Amino acid sequence: RKEVEQDPGPFNVPEGATVAFNCTYSNSASQSFFWYRQDCRKEPKLLMSVYSSGNEDGRFTAQLNRASQYISLLIRDSKLSDSATYLCVVTGGTGFQKLVFGTGTRLLVSP
Amino acid sequence: DAGVIQSPRHEVTEMGQEVTLRCKPISGHNSLFWYRQTMMRGLELLIYFNNNVPIDDSGMPEDRFSAKMPNASFSTLKIQPSEPRDSAVYFCASSSTRRMETQYFGPGTRLLVL
């Protein structure tokens, strides 16, 4: 079983739609959680951290459920520029809390 | 400010050849990471340096891979000899110790081994 599991998609949505991605992780010792965004043929970039209380950044809302080991990302009012791959990331390992990346969920927003 | 710099951006080589990838982290960052990304396995951590010292190299696939960080502004990842299965995008990332979990990635090196 992979440490971080994501639906690879692609999710095809029209502009203005609301879309949600989910992610599960297997290491109950994980302490920090993130969503990264990766555009086609580019490097990953931090989108937002994920906190237990949930957090919002503009059109983006992230939620964490530690009991279920489940993370979500909600994008409201999708824009064409939101088309990308969204990587769910958790910390793992012992001692050094390395970042463990999911393989990503691809989002395509169409006009 | 310059971000993480990697070279070359693209590399095509033949099986058995030596490949050297280079990375310059963001100035002031003292943690450096090498990752490999493939369609099948996603993004995998190969090795992590802190203050130029290798801390975790458990992700290095085998002895054909080696990494060095001779100073705070330069690191190399070497593959010798290269094999077709090494074809991937190799990313270097850096972070500061205070925000080690916020990593800044370079543009990557696309490696194709024929």
C-alpha cells in the first residue's frame, strides 16, 4: 500500500465549478500536511498547508481528518489557470520528517 | 531573488555513460533535497543534506547513484553507469531549517538514457 493515495483523475470541470480532491495517508505518525501544485512540465510548488481546524486561502479550502487519516482540497469557482496536478503531501519517517508525496490528481478546467 | 538552479535542464545519454546533475540551492537555505519523478512512482526522495552533510540517503536506488554537497551553494547527483530505467525528471529542492517542510523546487533535469 502506498503511503499517500490519491485518485489520479483527470477531473474535467467547467469554469466556475466547485471540485474536491481527496487523499488518504497510512502513517499515523505524520505530523504535517500540505497540498502542492505542479503544472505540466514544471516543478511542484507549495499551494497550502493543511491544519486540523481546516484552513482557507481564497477559493481554496483544505481539511484534515486525523482519525480517518484523510485530507481534502476544495476549489471553488474554478479558473482555467487552476488546471494542474495537485499533490497531497505528508511528513513521514522517523527522526527526520521527510515529505512523502502522493502521485497527484490531475485537474482540467475547460471554458 | 534567484530560486533553485539546476543544470542541465535536459540530458540525453547512452546506457553505460556517466551522468552528473548539478544544483545550486537558494542562498541561506541549509537543507537540500534530491528527488526523482516518474509517471509510475511519482516523486521520490533520493537523499537529503543538512548543512552540507548527508542525513538520509535511504532513497538512493543503488550504488550507481551518488550525491555530494561540497559547500553550501552546490550539490551534484551522479549516476554511473546510467541505465534506461534511470530515465526520469530529477528535482533538487532547498529549504531553511526553520521552515524545513516548505521546500522550494528547482526546474528539474529531464534525463533520458537510451
